[in-house]
Amino acid sequence: MTRTEIVVARHWRAEVADVADTLRAALAADGSSEARVLGGGRWPKPSTIGRRPDVLLLSDVAAAPDAGTSGAPRIVRIWWNGADEVRSRLAGHPAPGETHVVFFPDVAAALADDGLDLVYVPYAFAAPTTAPSDGSRLRPAVGCTGEVDISTTCFEGFAGQDPADLGAAAAAMAEEVVMGATTLLDADAAVHVLHGHEPRRAHAMLWSVRNHVRYRIVAAVAEAFPTELSLRGDDWKRLGFAAEPTDFNRRRRRAGYREHRVSLDPGSKSTHAALYPRSVEIIAMAGGIAQFDTGDPLPTGARRLEARRPDTLAGMVEVVGGMLDADADSLAAANRTLQQEYAMLRLDAGRRLLAAIIERVS
């Protein structure tokens, strides 16, 4: 059987290297030689490839190489954001023959009728690290790293619409979400009923709702645990919170996940999915994730996360308080159990992506 050669192109996103390492881990776990995966962190040396690869895996907007005289490899492109970003990019740069991989079920559903060669794989690519056997590392703090935007800037430029009115509508919808009257998933559907005839406005409205939800969650936790919250992000400082400056250093971010009793996950700006880069990184570090429930069902195999997913502000304060008060060793053990469950999800994600790639070149 001919082995499929897959080259993962270098990219500034560290998560691209995570995808490559997950593909290699899946091959190693199965003792498979049906594919070889090169690159991800840096370009492989040409001498190690031997010939034109069968597949070149690229991140979102990265340019594909010219075919040249020997032809081009199959392009598999992975996308990180919502369906609107995918459509916007492909509208100006059509890519016939490319395979497009998305990681979130809501994005896959939105693109299902767009005529793309589409592959959906749940996002589970951050490699688990060795978890400490006790809770001595955990300090009584609630860590949260991220940005937020509750301004009305996203609503500027819509004819006949006052940005303040649209911002107030987004804030009101977010209030219903955090009070438990609806879910973010249902709010998304409502936004598209109201604004679906104007896709740009619908995108802006959903963006704003998600940001207002994020803001309300952090504000509630800050009020309940003012001395325990360890917040990082320039946006939070501008809104009057005590916060450290924005820092994109991955090593320091991961260290925080491993040492805080609670790592607050107020949700993604791009998806309703429970598994996305921030959440899986927290779990992979055996961190104490507390994640707001968007209403999107958990993937099969991730059921142990359910107890850490409150769907109201009161529920989030209760979960965070319970984790702060819990026996440190018991909390660390629960984090390790989540991590072990996630490790199996990661191997499954690697196998699914490999199978989809190999199917397209066989």
C-alpha cells in the first residue's frame, strides 16, 4: 500500500503544530504506516520529503503554492473562525479542488449548502501534559485571559440603523441568555430570523451578543470573588476591571491554567461549540475549567465536562465558588479525569482528520 505523504505548512498559529502532532499521535497509537506527517512547527527539510507530497495542509488564508511543472499536492485547508470569514475569503479567492476542514458544528451547518468539499472534525488538538498527582500546585484564584468588546463600533455603517439601538438590542438579548431565559444557540437562531436578510448585520449582532455575555459573566465573577479573580486583557482594563495587560505568550497562559483553581471560560467569539482552542487548552493542561453553557450539545465522549458548564450567572458563581472551596486533591483528580477523557477525544479527532485526508487522495 502506498503511504500518503502529508506536509503541514508552517504558520504563526501554534495550534497548527498541535494539529500536526495530533495526526502523528493518531498514527503512532494505531501503529499505522498508511501516512507520514511532516512539518507543523517548521518547514521540513526538502530531503526528508523525497518527492512532492500528496497533501499540503494549510491554515485558513495561507497562500497555496503554484502547481509548477510537476503539479500541485492536494490542498487541505483548516479554518479557525465562523462561516462568514470562510465565505468572505473564498469569495475573493475561489479555490476549486481544495478540501476545507472546520472544527465547529455550527460552522459546518452554516456552510453545508455552499458547495464546498467540507470536512467537520471536533476541535481537540492541544496535547495533554503530565498532570500533577496532587493539588498542591493549585492556588485559590480564578484565572481568565481574553478580550471583550461591548462597544457599538461593529454596528456603524448600517443605513437607517442607529448603532446605539442595535447595541441596546444586543445587550438585552445577552441579558436573556445569562439569566437562563434562552441559550446562545437559540439567540443565534433568533438573530438570523431578525437580521438574516442582511448577513453583515446578523454577524455584527451575534458578535455583540457574545461579547455582552462574556462581559456579564466576568462582571458577575468579579463581584462575587473580587480578590480571587486574576484577569488579563487590555479590553478589561479599559472597562474598569483590575486586569493585567494583554499577553499572547502561550507558555505563560498555559502555566496559569495549571496553577489556578479555576480557569474561567466565558465562551468563544466564533462558535457555540464546547470544544475550541481555549477550552481544550485548559483541559489539556489539567486545568480547572468552568465554562458557560451555550446550549450546544457536548460531543460524544465529553460528558464529564457537563458539571462544569453552568448556563446562568448564578450557576457560574456557584460552580466557581464550589471549585474554590473544594479539597485541592479532589479538584486536581477531577481535572485529571477530564483530561483523560479529552485525550481519547484528541486521538479520535486525529483519526477522523487522517481518514478524511487519505480518502481524498486514494
